Amino acid sequence: MGHAEHLDTVRTTLRQRLKNERQLVFQAFQEDGMPEKLLRNLRQVVDAVLIDAWQAAGLPAGTALVGVGGYGRGELFPYSDVDLLILLAAPPDAITQARLEGLVQLLWDLGLEIGHSIRTVDECLIESAADITVQTSLLEARLVTGNEPLFDTLQQRYREALDPQAFFRAKTAEMRLRHAKHEYTAFALEPNVKESPGALRDLQVIMWVAKAAGLADSWGQLATRELITRMEARQLMEKESAFKDIRIRLHLHTKRREDRLVFDVQTAIANTLGLVATDDGPNVRRPSELLMQRYYWAAKTVTQLNTILLQNIEAQLFPQPAVAFPISAHFLQMGNLIDIAQDDTFEQTPTAILELFVVMTERHDIKGMTARATRALWHARTQIDDAYRADPVNKALFLRVLQAPRGMVHALRRMNEFGILGRYLPAFRKIVGQMQHDLFHAYTVDQHIMMVVRNLRRFTMPEHAHEYPFCSQLIADFRDRWVLYVAALFHDIAKGRGGDHSKLGMDDARQFCSSHGMTEADTELVVFLVEQHLTMSQVAQKQDLSDPDVIAAFAAVVKDERHLTALYLLTVADIRGTSPKVWNAWKAKLLEDLYKTTLRVLGGEPHSADRELRARQKEALATLRLFGLPVDAHEALWKQLDVAYFLRHDASDIAWQTRALHDKVDSDKPIVRVRLAPIGEGLQVAVYIKDQPDLFARICSYFDRKDFSILDAKIHTTRHGYALDSFMVADEHFAGSYRDIINLIEHELSALLVSQEPLPPPCRGRLSRMSRTFPITPTVEVRPDERGQFHVLSIAANDRMGLLYAVSSVLTRYRINLHTAKIMTLGERVEDVFLVDGPALNNPRIQVQLETDLLDALKI
């Protein structure tokens, strides 16, 4: 039998053997649930198959097969790559090269996902010196089969070339970059169990740098070297085993290399762990919530112990004279770190727990804590009880943290990581690690609150003034801005209790303010902000800001400029703190418009329609003069426009549309004009055409086909029967190609309106993964407006492409006329409001059928 035929026989035998033995290992795990056993057994199965394949390939005696990376470490997750190094004594000749290619092909044919390299010892060392990833993988190299002396040579020369200090710096820098990618939080709602802060990779970094430094190869050895305590070593082993268990279950459930705990799989993974729903009073907690809260608490523990261990290892690698000088009765400074004066400082003086954070905010040269202080603080958190919280000294210290001119956010984050914040504010502890299934929050409740506090603080920092210039301008003149931070801490603190969290949180906020000696005025402001923190966004995004009654009602809620400014700042910080996807320039404009209009009303200027109309017309005319148009160029168009048009459009929009249409008022052809939206994001599309019943649906069908998101729609009919509609649309592909897209829309949409082709049937656009996992029950409400002139149609549903077209198609079928559309997208949820009229709305039976058909159009 020739070599090729021999490999074919081996291939068939080994493939079946590998498949059968892997399944036995998986089945054993399903029965015993022991992650370490699966990782070890799976590695042994692959070892045996690789050895047989190696022998069948007939490679020269002076070669070796080496496992590197996780496989070299002796662990193999169900669908992870098998990282291999084929080590050669010298560059291969033609025969050896052919045998190597045959071996690699054989391994792929067996169904192994291999990552392989073929190198000599010299080549390994050259690559290792240039690439920290290669250097790390070789650190865990393990001989699988082949020439042992050659492998020993690689090990020896690698060790001689390894610089433990440079390796430590590189791995910790790499870790910081990884943490930055995950926004420095372990509390994302869909964490990566391998890469997120506080997860498996952080544990691996500790072991890598310890091994490179020659300090330890296991958690037990780290304890023996007194780099951690025995109890901490046990905690790390428990958390590591828990993370490995979850990662294994992720692989087995998805049947691929999947390390993210995405919403789709959280319930399934929780079920395999035997977690069942619990009834916690007003709310039933899902198995997925129990799983994730366990995960977050484990990640928090790893984060703390990671800090302690890396500092202790750094001290071993970079020994420095222990120069410490006192900075207070309880603390010392060592370099740029704060240390406790005595091992039992926190036990003897519990107030020092909060004092530590005050000192860190007041001393610019202190960047962190020593390992001793970190460990002592972690264990001292249990001393915070009712008596501690009632102590006036501790209350004053906590307020000093909030009032600190710098470092406040870092202090609160550290307090949360150490469990100090949750101990000091028991209501806050209840929302630590709490999931939010509202389709637009990307973080747990506690981390969202931290993000909101951070956003408010950034408004005050000159280096971030370019991000939100208007917010920075407002907060610069805001007295006692720390009061806003208190409101941010409490605005969502009642989440998960059942009922309206805004109302429930008021009592917690009032109790805190009262017990901490805040003034009556500040207390009232904080309670107001907690109660009303959703109001401004709802008014801006759901109601008609051109309606004087809407502005007057909102002004009556806020009462004065200080309350308005505080609510505006909190609202912007809150929306920005939900998810990077929720905020956009359009929402920023709506909020800013509402703020400025309300401020004028509060200043005594009545929100008069006539005054507003004249002001906008004057500004629009001033803009038109800049384009060199005749003085009376606007008259033909403007005499066809009513007051509602001028009140619903900005002066810049009026000027832009007038410039485009002043000489085409009676055009027989549709006119489509597109420009870059003045808000700096998205496109503004204006359509002018003789009115027709299905116009809105036809335009939406075009945007649907292009996968454009409609952010806003203004529908207007002129006195002589023309439709003048404008849309704000966005798409992630707009950036960098605005000019081409503008020309495309103007040409294609005009052609579509001319063609009058039948409307295509709405398609049920594909839902996002999050929406599929957490579908919401769609709602439809039709009610007369306060004047009885129109009806208000409100819908709420999971967002998807084509949703607005599906709604407009139903309205077209019932001959419902659309006057305005307020489009509000909250992550994966839409809450749209339309102002409509039509004979069908006056017939109760037809109205019921309309609502039924709309609900059907909104269904997933």
C-alpha cells in the first residue's frame, strides 16, 4: 500500500474515532457537569488522534508536534481551535514538505479546527520577539509527540530569551486595550465569557505573567508564594471553573465556538445549569436573570483579585524601596498608590472606608490602591451596616465624594466594584447586576447609573466640551452641580420592584437627601428629577413641539429655569447612558428645541403661534437673500402654505424648500430634493407633488427597499392640493458617500412617483437577535385629540426594517390621511405617534377593524 492510500485508510478510521470519542466526552459532561474533566478528556482524545495521525504521516525523526495556546495548556473547549506548532530541526526538503502538507490536510479532513504553524527553533524565537501573541502561545507549549530533545531546546532557548518585565508590561497593556474595547465594564448585558473584563482572559493574564516571572504555575502556588491568600486562591479557582462551565455549555448549545452570553442563549444555558424562575415579590425573576447575576458577581470578584494579584506580581518583578509617607492618620502614600497605615485600619476605624475614597479624589497624584489596601477594603465592606449608615461622619464623607472636583466617577465606580456603594445605599445593592429587558439598555441597572453619572461629569470637563457643547455651556452656570449626581444615582434605583420606578424611587431619594442634611430646595430638585426623568424625552419625541399647549403644559411641569436645565442635562445623560445605539443627532435637536422654547415661555415670553410664525419667516427670508433670490421669490409658494407648515418647520427648512420650489409651485412633475441634514447626521428628503391617497405609503415603500431608517416625517398639504412632505432618514452606509446617495434618491424616488406602479406588499422585515429573544406585545391606540379635529394614533412594537411602510399601507387601505408622524426609536423598540383623520375614524366598527389590522401589521 502506498503512502497516499495508507493516509486514506487512516483518515477514515481516525475521523470516525474522533467523532465517537468526542460525543462520549460531551455525553459524560451532560451527566456529571464537571468542566475540568471535559477539558482534560477532550484534550486527551485529540492528543491520541494527533499522535496516530503524526505517525501515519511519516515525518522525519527530527521533528516534533507541539501544542500551544489553550491546547498547549492542556485545555480544549468543545469547538475551540487546536493550536499546533510543527517544530523542525531545519528548513524542510521537498519530501518533508510534501509530508507536512499531507499531515495538515489530514488533520483538517478529520474535522479538527486547527491553527498551525511550521517553524524551526530559530524562526520561533524571531517571531516570539516580534509578536507578544506568539510569545504567549509558546509560554504554554506542550510536547504532543515527536522529537523531545528538539522541544527541550526550544523551551530552553525561549526561557533564556524571555524578558519577564517586558512580558508583564505588554500583557497588562494588552489587557487595558481589551477592557477599553468592552468599555471597562463586566456588566454589559451580553458579556463575552472569555474576553470581557473580569472573565476568563483576565485569569489567564494573571497566570501568564506569573509563569513568565517564574513565580507560579497554579493558583495554589500563588498562595504558597503569599501573593494571594488561600481563601482568595479558592475563590479564583471557583470563578474560573464557573466561567469554564458556562463557556463549555455555550459551545455545546450553539455547536460552534461561541463565547458570548447573548440573549438568545442565556435562558437555555440557565436551564442546563438547573436554574428555575423565582418569585421575588412583585416580579418573577427569569432563569436567565439568575444566571447573569451570578456571572456579574463572579466577574466582580475576579476584577478585584486581578487587581491585587497583578500589583503583587508587579512588585516582585519591579522591586522598589518601600518608601512610604503618611498622608493622614489612616493612610500612607507609596509612589502613586494609597496604602493603609495598619493592617487593621478599617477594623479599628470603619469611617476610614469612605475616607479612603475622599483622599483619592482630593490628591491628584494618587492613581490607585496598594494590594494591601485593596484586599483590606474588599474584606471590610461587611462592616457597613445600619449603624455605619446612620453615623453623621460617614454621611459627610459620602457627600464629600459626590462634591469632589475631580475623581468622583472613579471613586463611585470603585465603590461599586468593591460592594461599598451597595452596602452604603441598600436600595442600590438590589439593582447591582440586575438585567434590563427593555430592548434599549445595553448595561445592567447599576452600570447604567454609573454611565449616567459619568456623562453628567463629562459635561463639566473642558476636554469633553466638544462632545455636547450645549450641555457643557448649561452646566458651567449650574449651581451645586453635585445635586445632579445624586439625582442620577437614584433615577433608576427602583427598577425591578414592580410598579412605576420613577414614583417608587422618589421615596428613596427623599430619604437620602433628608438624612444627609441636604437643603429643602436641593431635596425638592432631586425628588423632582427622579420622578420626571422620563418626561422630557417623551414630550420631545412623542408630542407636537409646534403646539403652544404642549409647551405650556411642559413649562408648568418644570416651573423654572433651574428645574428645566437640570432635567435637560439629566435627560441627555440618561439617553446617552442606555446604549451607544440609542442617541442620535435628531434626538439631540428635539430635546434642545424643547429646552429653548420652554425657556422662553418660562422667561415670560408667551409661546404665541403668530410670534413664532413671524420669527421663522423673517429668519427664512434672511437666509433666502443670501442665495440672491428676488425679494418676492417666496410669495408664490408661501401663499399656498398655512400656519401649521411654518410652525412645524425650522427656518432653515423653510428657506431650503422655498429655494427649491419657488419657481415650481404648479409643477406637473414630482420634485424630490435631498440634502445633508443640518443636524450633521442623516439626510433630509423633501417631496413636492400633487397630492394622492397613497403618497406616504409609496414614499415609505422606497425607503423600505433601501433599508433606510425614517427618523422623522412631516406631512403637509398646500392650499392648492399639493403634498409637501419631508423626511429625515438615516443609514449606517451614508457616511463618506452622501453626494452619490443624494443624487440616487432624487432620481429614483422621482421616477417611482411618476410610474404610479402598484404598491408592493409589505414584508415582515427581519427582527434583530435581541427583539427575537425579548419580543414585546405590540399596542395600538386611536383616540381623538383634545380639539376633536384629528385623531392621535399611537403604536409600540419591536423595531424592524419596513415597519413604517407596513403601518402606512394599512392607513392607505382605510383611506386615513396622515398629517404628522413622530418617530421614536428606543434601541430595538419603536413608539410612534401619528396625527390622522378620515371618515373611517368616525365609525366605531371600522375603527376596531383598523386597530386589528394595524396590530397584525406590527406582529413579528
